[in-house]
Amino acid sequence: MKTINSMLLGLGAATAAVCAFPALALAQSTVAPSVYATGLQDPRGLRFDPSGDLYVAEAGTGGTHATTAAMCDQVPAPVGPYTGGLTGRISKVGQDHKVTTVAGGFPSTVDAMGDVIGVADVAFLDGRLYALVAGGGCSHGNPAHPSGIAVVNRATGQYTLIANIGAFLKSHPAKYENSDDFEPDGTLYSMMSRNGKLYTVEPNHGQVLQVGSGGDIKQIIDTSASQGHIVPTAITERDGNFFVGNLNLFPIDPNMSRILTISQAQDDDFNAPPGFQNDRSGFHVIDSKAGFTTVVAVTFGRDGLLYVLELSAAPGFPTPGAGKVVRVKHSGEIEDVVTGLAVPTGMTFGPDGALYISNLGAVPLGAAPVGSGQILRAEVAPGW
């Protein structure tokens, strides 16, 4: 079968078969989450600020503006063409659970199967809010609004794009790009901040990028060069190492997604065999752990364990109710933490130690009422 272009493609076909999006199922969960906030539109990445308020990236509803092949390279069918608009936004969930809009008017786009990409994640760096903008670019029907990273003024709701990652991807192509499954402007998904820099992973091209507060862009690693087209979606960091999870391709093959450990080689730590590049100043994949399915978020808990969010653990195409959170025990065993999730798309630990999850975050347009996205809260006991 053709490889998958959009990270979340296939959900439209799965829900079309039942003509309506099933209700949230919380049964059979190791930890039963509660609903923390509602009324969100395709919620994706989320982060707490120092005051305890939760900021949520929302992909939006796309739009109606289309471009043509005469204007720019288009996304191949059956995913393309996209139609764009400025319906992406960032919302704040206060400690009273009230949802308010912090900033709107971000580029958002919907593909031919109803799947939406827009604001994909949020992060804080030196007290400032940054947005990962995934729905921009000419191929997404938003030629005047590129994909990249924007700094957001929380007081006024205005934002400024500081890093045009769509243009960077065109001028710095990945080693191995899949022509059948290609996004000219990228499909940015996860972002984190560390040591004065922002880091993001681009799933379609397979690149991990570093962005400075001034907008300078640097490639950390091109995963396609060693891993092929695995659709990396999630990133976190610990002790100078990056941990990157991948969605993999559809139809879903359970337990075949991985967590890559990416480290910067020093001196003789990385001895490349003949015919392989030995860039001692660069980052390299030093470990790969399988046993995961459709990874969309990774983070470390207070217990020091790695937590992994899976969009859908069932074979075939994404199945509402088959999403879950798992964690890697000290023994290396992977255990379920929260199950029964409906296409979850992001997670973070809160200042209270609870786990917060974006649920109903990848619902194709028309499959559920607008604003059906949720944030769930789960009190997770420490693992071992």
C-alpha cells in the first residue's frame, strides 16, 4: 500500500466506515483519567507555564483557500490537495478549568481526507511562549503564511514567525525523501526547549532541528539517512541525549515503532565503518528500542521513567479507544499506564505531578462536532 503522507492520515477512512466518531471510552484503563477541559479543536501539544496555567496548541479547521501546481509543488494524492485558512490557535486552560484564547489566526490546513494540521505544539523559553506552526506554506493553501516557529505575545495575542522552517526544508533536503509520501512545506509536530534553544522534529522529512531565539535554524540529525522514512514525531531530552519516537507508516503494525536515542559523539566515541560518514561533531543514533506503536509524544516523569503516548495501538488504521500511554520500566519492560484513549495527540506532566493528555486530537472534519477535543488528567503512581 502507498506510504502515508499526512501523519494522521487513515483516521478519516476509519471513521468514515462508521459515519460518526465514537464516544470517548475510558474503560479498561490502568489509570482512569478525568476530563480537565473541553471545547478544543484538534488539541495537540500542551505545556504549563510557571503560574500553573496550561497552554494548548490547536490545529484548527483548515480553510477553503487552494493553490495550484503552477504556483508551487503540491502534496500527492490521495492526501493532497490541501485547502488552507487562518483557523489555528493557542488556548489557555486556567486552574479553574476555564478555556480562553491566547492567540488565533495561525495557518491551518485540511487535506483531501479531512485531516487537519495547524498549530502543532507550544513551548516556553526564557519566559516567552513559542508556537510550532505546521499548517503553513503554499502546498497547504497558505502561501503568505509559512510553516515554522513563532513567538507569541501573550498580552496582545499577536505572533511573529521567527523561523521559516518550510523554506529551510526546501534548501536543506533530507537524505532520503519519499516521493509518494512527500510534504514540500513539512508537517511539523513536536517541540521542546532546552538550554536556551528550541528543538523540533519534522516527521515527513525526518529531520531534527535546533532553532535559536533569534530564528537561526540548524539541523541536529537527519534520521532518514540511517533509518529511512520512519515518520519521527516526538522528542524529549535527558542528560544531553535526545529521545525521538516515530509514528511509522499505515496500516499500523503494532509494536514496530521505536524510540531512538540520539547523542553527540565525542572524539573516538563514534567509529564509523568503511563507507559510512564519521562526523565527530555531529549527532548519531546510538540506540533503538522497539515495542511501541504510533508514537506521538514522549516525556520523562518524576520517577525518571520514559512515558510514551501512542495514537492507536490496534492494527490497521487509527482506532478510537485504542490510544494509550505506556512507560519503560527500569527493567526495560514496557507497561500500560493509561488505556482507552480516543486518538490522543499530546501529553505533559503538570506541576501537580499528574499527566495531562490531549484527547480527540486528530478527528477529521465532519467526523465529530467542532470543538470536541478534550484535555484529560490522570493521576499516575510512580513506576519502578
